[in-house]
Amino acid sequence: MSRLSFAATAPPNSTRVVLAGALALAVAMGIGRFAFTPLLPLMMQQGLIDAAGGAELAAANYLGYLAGALTAARLAGRPLRLVQASLLAITLLTAGAGLVHSQPLWVGMRFAAGAASAWAMVGITSWCLTVLAQRGQGALGALVFAGVGGGIMLAGGLAWLAHAGGAQALWLQLAGVAGLLTMLVVRLTRSAGPWASVMPGLPAAGASASPGLPASAHPLAPARLPAGSWPLVICYGCFGFGYILPATFLPAMARALIDDPLRFGLAWPLFGLAALASTLVAVRGLQQWPPLRTWAVCQAAVGLGAALPLISRTGAAIALAALLVGGTFLVATLIGLQQARAQAPHNPAPLLARMTAAFALGQILGPLVVRSLSGLVLQWGPLGPWGGLEITSAAATLLMAATAGWLWRQGGPAPAD
């Protein structure tokens, strides 16, 4: 199909494109990936699951996300159809989690929901961000990714307001919300027409072109990593390990300290609110500081967020940890991927793939290490107040501090006032 035929059928206006993308990410990430986080303490309180089982479900979801990311390129030729199908799958899988009471079935459902979340993410970035770039409105992409924080806040807020109904009822309510948002996405994108496919002449998901040049203006560089890029890969993998612990277990930590669900349930909405605000602020803030130093600050904030519950076992420490981690994890994610593109501008795919794999491996290992250490603590006896989660969080804090120091030294001097 030629460019003329695309021009004859305009895509939805930019407001509808941004809103559709943000709502899709709210379902894919806020529910498909992270709805389990505010539900974990309620499931533990009802005796549906223990800490080791919760870590197993979290790891299954993150492993599914990795599998989905590795397979999405083969499915992204019709990105909007991929998004719609993925959101429908997330809705059904979320409902299924509230209808069954079986650890093996929950593991399978969380794995499948993770894969569907990755497919939705790839579909949205392939379609939505490409449409905005075609119109010279690429900066609006930050508003699309605000949907991640919005979805986290929505899921956490619903869990906070409706906790009395129990965890399984909340799964069904979240499925209802996901279904409503999915219908809105379908309605907003109904007029996409031929724009539902990746536009010719523009890079598809995961591809990249030099600024001002079409995607085919230069041959791709050999598929190898740029010299000196492995430290970035390691830092990004450590970041995945460090952020996923509070991103998975903060509400459970709050529940262990505070009996009142109306109080411990606030941890996750705060996390989502901070994530939402950070994506809106980052558009200007990221241009004022060297990117590696900004990343270093984010890495340090995540480390402090992991350490605070170890230093002070209070609700205030949990709330501050939620704000620190929630307000930096999306910014660090964006900067890390931008640095990959900067180091390999002609063919960033190999470096992006390794950074994504390292990040995914880190966030898979986080819950698994918690689960393994929890088993060892049960076998050998408690180490004072320290269990598997506390030991893993301390290790994450050390990793965040070490990598933040390296990134700061590599970032160069801060700009003069």
C-alpha cells in the first residue's frame, strides 16, 4: 500500500492516539503486570498464599513478560489487533485468577498475563508512537507512558477502596475495569483504518534510524555490542533486580507493619501516583542534566527505597520508599534505553536486546532469590528480624549503591547554573 493511500485515510487525532495508548498501558502494566502487588497482602491475609508462593507468582509474571517480549516482533505486523487481542487476554486471565484457587493455575495465568502485557507494550509503541512521530509530536509519547503510573494507581486505589470484599472478588473487579478500558481503546482506535499497521518508511518496533534520515538511508551496522557497553548492561540488569523488590513486596511489607488495610493499602496507590507524576516531569527535567547522572540519582533512590524498610519499620518509611521507587523507576528505564540508542545509533537492536534481557533477568531473579532465601531461613531458623525478603533487599541496596556510583562517575560534570 502506498503512502498516498495512507494519506487518504487519516488516523485518529493526536488526543485520541495518546489517550488510547495511555489506557492500553494502564491495562497492560497496571493490571496485567502489577495488579498482583496490591493483592498479595490480601491473599496472604486470607491464607490463599504465603510469601514463597507470592514470589513464585511474581517470577512467573516477569518470565512471561520476557517470553512475550522475545516473541512480539513476529506478531506486530498489525499492532492494533495485537493490542486489542492482548488486552482481551489480560481481562480474561485477570477474571480467571478470581475464579480459581490453585497455585499451579495461578502460576500459568500470571505467566500468560505477563506475555500478553509485553505484546500490548510492543503493539502500542509500534502504532501509537509511530503515529505521533509521523506528525512531529514525538514528545507526546511521555503522556502515553503516563498510563503505566495511572494504571498502577488505579489498581492500587481499587484494592484500597474495595479490600473488604476479599482478594478473589478484587480480581474480578479488576477484570471488569480492564474490560471497560479495553472497550474504550477499541472505540478510540476504530477510525485508524490502514494506520492500524506499521507505516511504511518508518522503523518498526525495536528498529531505529538516524535523526533526519529514513530507516533505509544507511546499512545496519554489524550485530555486535559497541565497545564499552557491558557496564551499561550490568547496571540495567542490577536496576531490574533492585526495583522489582519494592515494586512487588511494598504492600506486603506495609501489611506486616500495619493491621489496618485502609492504611497499609495506601502504599501501592502512592507508588503509582509517583510513577505518573515522574513521567510528566521528566519531559523537561531530563534535558537539564547529564543522562547518566540522572540515571545514577534514580539508581540511588531505588536503593534507598529498598533500604528504608530495613532501617525503619514504620508506615512512614514504607510510604517514602513507595514515593522514591515509584518516582524514579520509569525515568531510569527511559534513560537506560536512550543510552543504548546513543551508543549504537545506527543499529541499537543488539544492545537494546541485551539490556532488555538483563533487566528481565534481574526482575525474575529478585522474587526467586526471596523465595529461595525464605526457604533457607525456615530450614535453618530465623536470623533475628531478617527473613528472605530483608536479606535480598539489603543485597539490592548494595548493588544500587555500587552501580549508582559508577554511573555518576561516568556521567561527567553537572551543567553550570
